[in-house]
Amino acid sequence: MAHFTKATSVKDWFNQRLAIEKVEKVMGSEYWIPKNINFLWAMGMILAITFALLLVSGIFLLMYYQPNVNLAFDSVNYTIMKEVDFGWLWRHIHGVAASVVFLIIYIHMFTGIYYGSYKKGREMIWISGMLLFVTFSAEAFSGYMLPWGQMSYWAGMVITNLFSGGSLHADGLVEWIRGDYVPAQAFLNRFFMLHVLLIPLAILGLIGLHFASLRIPHVNNQDGEEIDFEAESKKYLAGDKAGSKVIRFANDFMSKDMMVVGVYLVFFFYLVFFNYDFAMDPVNFDPADGLKTPAHIYPEWYFLWSYEILRPFSVNIGLIAFAFAQVIFFALPFLDKSPNTIPASRRGLFKYWFWAMLIDMIVLTAMGKVPPSGVFSTIGFWAALTFIALWIALPFITKREKAV
Amino acid sequence: MKNKEPLILAVVVFFSLLTYYLVEPFAHSQMHKHHESEGFVYNDLPEPTKKGAAEHGKVLAIGNYACISCHSIKVENIPAPMDPASAAQTYGVNPPDLSNAGVVYDAKFLTDLIKNPAHALMVEHKFDPAKGKVHPMAAYAGMGGDLDQEVADIVAFLQSIAVKPEELTPTIAYENACGRCHANHYAGWTQIGEKPQFKKKQDELAFETQVLDYTDALTKYMGKLPPDLSIYIRSRGEHYIKTFVENPQNYLKGTAMPRVGVTAEAAEKVIEYLEDSGDAKRHERESVGKNVMIFIVIFAIFAFLWKRQMWRDLH
């Protein structure tokens, strides 16, 4: 057993028991981050803050929300929006953050792809990040069910139907997921449970894994340069702050994070108060009605690209393409055969691959929302094929890349 | 190395805005028909040619029973001939009280309505006399004098008893224009009036039974129960509601919903009523929003200054 002495101060008392000084060094002042980074490296902090906003606003909403098919809609739209002091504020924060968090996730992902931050020991960062993307998607979908509006109901109907597997006709599986033949009380209750307990638990665990996966390979930098963190941190501690290639996480990196967070929050709260319709679809302000199908059923914007990969094909092929789109990003570190960890701009054909992928996903996103007819379904079809073709081409074009 | 951050920011902002434009304004323009409001001027209806005399209108409307055999006029102490549920079972929908008809409805519309209800209400596809379907409101055939003059007199009478335009409240406008078909349970409104507080459960159940009798008759008359409008301001938005009310056939060809014929001012009041029921905290949202923005901008400035200080000796 450790030897404890009479504490000389409160800090010393804690220090003997929890080693707070050491923890502070490991987590903050001597957690070394490359200096050669830009504001895109602050997306992680923005995501953490947005997640905190979702968690806190969600806790407040949970105090008044009623997971009952007869009460859910009015508990949100009447009780929370009209009766509860500032209930509207928590709901708008929750709704807008749920949408904006995906914008930041996509920026975060494309930053990783552009700078090759999934290569050479950083594979687990990418994979744990993708697991977070999947759990956030499940969290967003389950949360979207809860107001029990028209879009909740019909999106729940359409998405759970996917599990019938087309010609497999696994209707038993669909009923098992719904707990009923159609989305009803059992369905609402289980999605409520998933949204407020199981998925958030998984997300918290995965955030821990995501952070842990950064410790050994360290954060990447703008040039993909391999840094000797030992030597550079010694240089910093010896006083050569300007010459060292690394900075402290706290407060050097943190201060830059907070500057970016400040700008982000101006944008975020502008949306919360003055431009929220994009995140709170008007159709979902009609109560769920199983006898009235809305004219247009579409998912929230962040699912549109994968929805459009499903849509232009016949049922079975569409489902296979959809399944492909869901998992293929996980394989990125293994499909990229290039030995280089440098920005896409210096990587030959991969440079074009990157921009083609980004633009293709935006085209898919746009086509996923508009009605699938005429020229839109043609564009959607070719964009979906392009998506698949780009992934098939990736190992070939990266294999030909010369080491620099 | 030269600072690339402004360029990177521009690229991120550009692609974010492009995506936003495509999934919001562009996609919605492709999904929904857009109609511009005509400002509730009802260009298809003829201008009244005669100047009405309110006193003579009163004689026609009340003395000759032109209106009051079906309509109540509460300001003139004329009660409704039937309770709302019985009236709905008789006519399909409860004929409105006419106390404020003169201020809620446009004069051109009223003039045309009295002479040819199905035409003014734009429900001729539903009420075609050739097929034996007559609108429950009988067209006014006149008392033997000049028909146009008599109608002008009745309109003048209705305008003379109504509250002044500046006294028109959202509740009056909603009750007259929407409330006999559309409930609004966030405002406590049923098709037969505001739901009172009951001391006894029996009284409450009796009231609810009346509402159900009413809505059953209304459903039969309209084909389906007209929707509750509690949060239509969020689900449809102001523009859609206004252009829909102005001419329901714009969006739903063949709908049983009549043109309501409200004035532009009354339409504004209806919108206000719907905002109060469906977006009650809008004023708070705007004022809190402003304060939060000021707070966050100050936070961002301090964060920027902190960063500058921390990085001074890192460069």
C-alpha cells in the first residue's frame, strides 16, 4: 500500500490520492500537439462542445417528453414549446445541434481524408471515428422518431422496411425491429430507450476509444510530417517555444480551439434563433397519421447521399449498393495503398479522387431530396455509379502513386 | 509558409453553402408549387356597382328574414335558430354569426356571395345545380326591388354593425374565417367554440358529445374532417397559409375547402392567431436570440485575444 503523509494543502491531499498533477500533465500541459496545423484541427473540440450541447439540452427535454403515441407529439409541440419556460430554446438547440453536428462530422472526415490522417498507425483513429459516425447516425434516426410527427412515422416506416432485405422478404425481422406490424407504441418506446440510453452509452465509450487511439500515433499535421515528439517536446520545455515543432494541448492548442469554437458558436446560435427550419422539417409539425402518406418522404440532409445510392436502382441492387455505401468508408485505410502520408494536393491522382468524391457526395445529397423523376433520377443514377466506381478505383490509383 | 487558412475557410464555407442551397431552397422549389399572393383583392369578382344604405339593409336582413332564418346576429340580439350541432346536421356546417362578417370579409366577396354562394366560395365543382347539388346557403333572390341595390344595402348593413377594422382581433378573425371547420386545440378552440372550464365531468362529456356530433356532420359534408390548425404556422408557414386561404384551388384542385374571402387585414389577424397558438414564444425567441448573439460575439472576441496571447511566443 502506498504511504500517505499528512496533507499540506487541499491540492496535496488530492495529489496523494488521485495524482492530479500527473493527470494534468498527461492530459493537458504535456500532451503534445504538432504546431503545423490549421483551424480544421479544431473540429474535434467543436464536436465535443456540440455533443455537450446535445446532452444538456436532451436532459432538459427528457424531463417533459412523453414516450407515448397519444402524448408524444403534444408533449413536444405544446408542453415543451409553449408551457415550459425556455422549453423552446432547449428544443431548438437540440434540433439544430443534431443537424449541425453532422456538418462538422463531415468536415472532420474530409479533413482526415485530405491530409491522410488514417494512414501509418492512425487506422484505429479512423475506424473509431467511423464507429462514431454510425452511432451518431443511429442516435439521430432514433431521436427523429420521438416527436411522432408525420416524418417521424413515415421515415420510421421506410427505414425499418429496408431490413426486409428486398427479395429476401424478411418481414419477420422488420416486425421484430418494430415490435409490431407498423410503427406504434412498442416502436416508439424502444427507439426512446435507444435514443436516451443505449446509443448515448455507446457514443461515450467510443469517444473514449477515439481519444485513446490518438495517443500513440499522435495528431497528424498539415504536411503529414513525422515528428519526433520526444525531442521536440524537450526543446519546448527547454524554452525554445518558437523553434519546437510541438505545442502543449493546454493551453496552447486549447486557445486556438476556443477561438474557432467562438466563431462556430456565433454561427450555431444564429441558426438556433433565426434559421432553424432546415433542421426542424415543417412536415414533422403534422402529427403522425398512418393513413396519410406525405407527398415527399425524405431523410434529414445528412442521410441523403446514402439514401440516393439506394434509390435509383431496383430494390435488390439498391439495397446492396446502400449496404456498400454504409461500410465502405471503414475500409479507407486499407484501400488506400499509397505509402505517402501527405495532403491530397501533393498526391497525384488521389487529388482528383478527393475532389471528385466530395462533389459526388454533394450531388448525391441534392438528388436524394428532390423527387426521383426525370433528369434528377438520371443524375442520381450516375452519381451513385460514380460513387461506387471511385471506391473501386481507389486501390488502383493509390498503388501507382510514387513515394515522395 | 504562407497562411492558407483563409483559403481553406473559403472552401469549407463554399461547399457548406452549396449543399445548403441544394437541399433547402432548390429542393423545395422543385417539390412545391409556388404561388404569389394577389393581396386578397379577388380580381375575378366584379366591383359592386351600387352604393348601399345600411338602414334598408337592416330591414331586408332582419325584417324580411333574408339572413336571420339561418344566421344569428348577436350584436342585434338575434339568436341562432339552432344549436351548432343541429345546424351542422342540417346544413353540413354551422352558418356563421353575422355580427362581424362586414369587417372580416371583403365587400366584393360578400356581394358575390349573397347572390351566388357557390361561385364566390369557389365550390361550383362540388355544388352543381344541374346535378341536383345545391349549396346549403340559398342564393338571395331579392325582395322585388333592384337586386344589386338590395345586396349592396345588406352588405352596407353588415359593415355598419361590425367592429371597426382597427378593432378586429385575431380571435374574431379566426372564429369567422376558420373556426367553424378547423379546431385549434393549442388555443382551446373547438368547431363549436372555445372549450370552457367544466366543474362537472358530465358537463364536459356533454360538451364533447356536441363537438363529436358536430364534427361527424362536418366530416360528412366536407368529405374528411378539416385539420386542426394548432401548429400550421410551423408545418405550412405564413406564405403557404395566406396563398392557400386566398384561393384553396391553387394548391388542391377540387378541394372542398371554400374560398373564405377574407380581407388582407383579416388574413393578417388569422396569421397572428395561428402564431399565438403554434409559435407562441416567437417574441421571446427574437429578444433572447439577440442577447445570446451579443454574448457569443463577446466570447469569440475574448477567445481570439486569448489565442493571440498564448501564441505570441510560439511563432
